[in-house]
Amino acid sequence: SLEAIGTIRQNNVNPIMKPLYKKPLLLHQGYMQWLFDNDGKRYLDMFGGICTVSVGHCHPKVTDAAFNQWNKLVHTSSLFQHPKLYEYSQKLADKMPGDLKVVYLLNSGSEANDLAILLARLYTGNNEILSLKNCYHGMSYQTMGLTSLANYKYKVVPPPAIHNVMNPDVFRGIWGGSNCRDSLAQTSRHCSCREKECEACDNYIRMLKSEFQSTVGPGKLAGFFAESIQGVGGAVQFPRNYIKEAYKIVKENNGLFISDEVQTGIGRTGDHFWGFESHGILPDIVTMAKGIGNGFPMSAVVTTKEIATTLTTGSHINTFGGNPIASAVGLAVLDIIEEEQLQENSKEVGSFLITELDKMRKRFPNIGDVRGKGLMIGVEMVENDGKMTPMSPTNFDDLLDKCREMGLILGVGGYNRNVIRLKPPMCITKEDASFALEVIEKALKSQL
Ligand code: PMP
């Protein structure tokens, strides 16, 4: 019962675990884009367990792949070989452009980014690592330093030589700096520099260069981490040329560019299989997790042969990484994305959602910004004061609760925790999207 759970929560569950809703939601079952609670009530899942259920809850093909493997062989450790690891590594490598062909299989996004830090430091011989403000790259001791969202920062000494530098956000401007949107605000409520050249956006690059000088300095960079679209940070989409320019700075200083595709990978952004492809760059290292396992804990790092050779000196042991079941699940997920054309579906349903949400933005002053690509969407909620004041937690939670009552689960994110995140399983249909839009509109109307 919910009462029993309340008591166990108080006494036996770590107090950090923070459920989304005040009134607990006890989930018993999932099927594709749907979740079912303890009363059998059905919800459309527009968050996919934090952008993780990529092809659908309990997709029958994933379930079959896992159980078939479970009946044959569950664990080998990295001491022995099994065929699924080879099949999966090859299939994943085939999905990568350029020389990104060496695959490490691990267990979580944090672990993947930890390994990327190690590779970058070993390969370059440098120590300094850069990540952007408002980013999330994990919660292990090293990646805690990469993650810069204040909500996830502890007041202990951070890992050394990791710097969080300015972040471009065309809605809110440079974090802590001058605001791109300010210069456009007179003429347009909504800055459109994500699509167009914007003179003010050059400031972002200028500021990044200056912060690079003051934190790392020439010739000392090991690696630069960026998500293609910031996920936990609230689907923050960069100005058009920003990543390309950042890439140039990294290359001029002999550093490695690491693309964290934990949320943006495997077709979710619609136009491309990997988010970085939309920025026209070829990273040196790509990290991924979440959606590659459709809910099964697994992650991967992909890099070039040349970079991979630097690890041999210390070896790299991982008990569970590349586990037979994980490899079988990963293979099934990649097959399903192809067979069911889920990248194409993400593009189509995502574009529909973004267009319709943007129309809604014009009708509801509480919607400050609509952004994203494919099924990686953010809707930033504000107070109706014309000042972009983040929507109050009371109003925001009320909105989420109302949607839940009407059978819709939404995600949450952003520095101010005022961004609705829509990252559903990629199998959702236009009808599902229309249902989600209807519910959100009803909830907004009830707040007027
Ligand atoms: N990178 C990104 C972009 C993420 O969103 C996350 C998780 N939210 C991570 C890394 C860390 O993944 P994990 O929780 O599996 O360690």
C-alpha cells in the first residue's frame, strides 16, 4: 500500500531519493509509451524514465532478447569472450562516423564520462578539463566536477583541474554574463538565433575564448565536454555555430572534444543518429548510456584506435561492462530503431510537438520558451510578469500534478527547475502527442 511505502521511505530509503510528485505515484507496469499505476490507471509517459526508455517500456523484442540470453549465459566478466559482445560492439561502431570505431562497454553514464576523462588525460598528457555551465555529466567523484548545475553541487573540494565555463542560452543569455536576448528583446519576445546568424551570439564565443584563457590557458587542455543539447539543464539548445567554434578552440589547443550523447544519441534528435552531427563536428570521444539500454543499466565509450592505445599501460578492467544480457539488449535496441524507423518518427512527431507548443506559447504568457529538436524538447515556464521570472515552484508543481491527474507524465529540468522536459519513448505517435498537447493546454487554462 502507499501507506506502507511511506513508512519504509522514512525509515529505510536514502533521503536523497526525491520522487517527482508529492502524492506518490506507484508504478506497476509499463508497455511501450504507457505506464500503469497500482490502481491500473494508464499514463502517457512523456519522459521515458529520464530520457532512458528509448524504444518503449518492455518492448517485446528487447524482452525476448534479454530472456533468450538469460537462459544461455548471464555473466562472463571481461576475462572471457562471448559472441554478443562482438556483435554489439561492431553494430555500435558501424553507427559511428569517421575513425570512431573502438568501443568500451560499461554500466552507467557517469562511468562512461569518467573513462573519457581518463582517455583525454592519457592521450594528450594534459590535465585540464572543461565543461559548460548548466551541464549534467554524472555523479561519480570525477563527473561531479564536470556537472555544473548548482542543484547537483556539493560544498566539498571539487576534483582538481576541471573547470565549468560560460554557457550559451539564447533564452536566458550567457550564464552570469551579458544577455544575447537583451539585444533582441526590444523587437522580439523570442530570440531566434538558434536558427539564424545573430550578431549578439558572437559574444558567446568571445566569452568562451576569454574564459578558456583564464581557466586553462594555451596548450594545457586535455578535454572539452559538451552535450549536443543540454538535457538535465532544461533542453538548452546552443546558438547555431557555438559548438563548431568551441571545437576549433579545442583543436587549436590539441585537446580532445568529448560529446556526451547520453540523452541526445541514437536518433532522438531526429535529423541525425548522434546529436553532434547537427553541429558539423567529429568528436574524438563519444559517451552514451540511458537509451542504449532502454532501461537496462549500460553505457559505452567510443573513440579512435589511436586514442584507445593509450589505455593499455594501466589496462582497464570492468566486471559487468559488456555483460551478455546488456549486449543482447543493446543489439535489440539498435535493431528496433532501424526496423521501426524511430529516428524518422522522432523527427516527425517531435517537429509536430515543437510547432504546436510554440503556437501555444503565443497563447499562454506562462510559456517563456519552446526549444529542442526531435523528441528532446524543453518548455520553459515563467511567471506572467513580462520579466522571464521562472514560474514559482507552487505553480509549476500544480501544473505537473494536473497533467498527472489527466494521465500525462512530464519531465522536469533546468537550473530553476521550471522547464518541462519532453523526452518520451521514440515510439510515440502523433495521436499521443496531440493528447499530451491537449492535457498541457487544459492544465495551463486551469491556472489562468
Ligand atoms: N550525461 C548526461 C547527459 C546525463 O543526462 C546523465 C544522467 N542524467 C549522465 C551523463 C549520467 O548518467 P548516469 O546517471 O547513468 O550515471
